[in-house]
Amino acid sequence: CQIGGNLSSNAGGTGVLAYGNARELCLGVEVVLPTGEVFDDLRKLKKDNTGYDLKNLFVGAEGTLGVITAAVLKLFPKPKGREVAFAGLSSPQAALSLFSLAMDRAGASLTAFELIAKRPYDFTLKHGQGITRPLADDWPWYALMQVSSGRSEEDGKALIEEILSAGLEQGIVGDAVVSASLAQGDAFWNFRETLPECQKPEGASIKHDISVPIASIPEFIEKAAGVVQTVCPGARVVCFGHMGDGNLHYNISRPLDWQDDPFLELYHPMNKAVHDVVRSFHGSISAEHGIGQLKRDELIATAPPMAIDLMRRVKAAFDPAGIMNPGKVI
């Protein structure tokens, strides 16, 4: 994982709620163009309205317009306090209510809010190395929440405990634990980061990196589960992701009694079914992982024709010979 690649794909991740995507962290770039010319836009300005914002053509373009060779990035002070909590919840709607409560109480101090369904949680307990159970009891859904304080560790701890206490009183939260140390907080995050690897031992999967409006997440999850079963009865939905910015990793593992190859033959109908639901909520079929060549044809087929036409005009203006990362995006 390198800065140039992160900028070229406008990478996101668990920190987007607090700090934004790569594009929001970039003040300036240096780019080598297809002609060999060097475009130097390494200014360190937060405000600059002198014409088109050219750097943002290259950030997220996946190397199709030029190669980013240097960048000016925003830096943030390291929080003095970082508190992490793991909560057990009854439903995605409860998770949405907890997120709204946390935003209301913590505001910008809420630096992460992750949603985890029971199935990926169970996969991680089953297959993860050195993983310990965050909560004593099982719940249908879980949230990992982080509150950061620029003043002191005590401030962050008091704030996250206030949020969870209110959530318990309102019946939003079923159970919760706050990290007692930095090591335990890191262990909670390790649990979250281990989720994708722990899906692999369960066999073939069809993965989706999608985003919908945050308020639509519960309805999307319910509707998408139905279309998955229509395409492949018995398929296992493995849903987790960055609820705080609307980005879900909506993955589908093969049915227990299926082999990998027959399931993977359903790749295209499954993708279409899930992505049709995403579009019905005015969402995105690629929240943070880009288009590349895997999603290129679907982007071209489903994006507004004017958007594709404008992107192709930009591509032709910068790279008329088509030598920059050919065959990707458009």
C-alpha cells in the first residue's frame, strides 16, 4: 500500500469518517503526463480558486491520465486519547440509531463507526489466529466505535461511556464493552481488520464494495438479502463495513453444500442483482476500491451516458494515444 496508489484510486478505509478519502487529504500533486511533461502542482494551499482544480483529475483516475510522482498531504495531530468500544445490537436499524446518537454526542470526536454482521463475526472467531471474543454473548449485529480526544484520554473515555450508557438506556444497545487499555483497543481493531481473511476458508465468494446513503443502510441490507437468495438459495451474506460513511463490503459466500466453481458461475447475475439494488438507492457500485477492468463494462453500461462521454473526452485530451493504464476505467 503506497501513497501514489492510494491517491490514484482515491482510497478510503476505516478513517474516512474522521479524515476523508485520499482526495480530501491531498493538497497538491506532481504528475508525469503521457507526453513526458511534468505537471507541478505541489502547492500547500487549503484555499485556491485560480481556475480548474486539475489535481483532482488525477486523484482517483487510476493512472489513466498520468503517473503521480509526488504529493502534498494534510497531516493531523495524533489524538491524545483514543477509546474503542464493541457493541452488540439487534439490527442494522439499531446500529443506525447508535450512530446517530454517537454523532449527536461526539460530533467530530467520533472517528470511526464500523458495522459487522453475525456471520463475519462468527467466521473471525472460527478462523482468526489469536482472536478473542469481544463480547460474552452473541448478537445479530455488532458495531465497533472509536472516539478520539485532542485533550486527554479521560475526555474520550467519558464521552464513549456517555454514548453507550444512553444507548443502553434507550434500548438501542444490547451489550457493550469499552477497551480498558490501548492493547485491548488494538485487539478490537485487529478483530475488524481480520474479517476479510476469515471469509476465505469458507469457500468461494462474490464481493461487492458498495455505498448507499447512511440512512438507507438498513433497508438496503434487507432488500439485498432477498435478491441474493433469489439468485442463489442458501448463499451466505457476509456483510460488514464503514457504516459511518455509508460504505459496505457486501460479500456473498457460497452455500455450504456447493462447490466453488458452480457458485462462481453466478458471478455476473449476482453482481447485477446486488448492484441493481444499490442503484435503486442512488448508491455507488465502487465506494473505495475503484473500477479497474473488473467493473469497467458495468460502469460503462450503467453510468449516465453524459458522464462516460465527458470522462472519455478528458482521457482523449490527456492521453490521445491511450498509453496510460490502457483498458481500465473507461
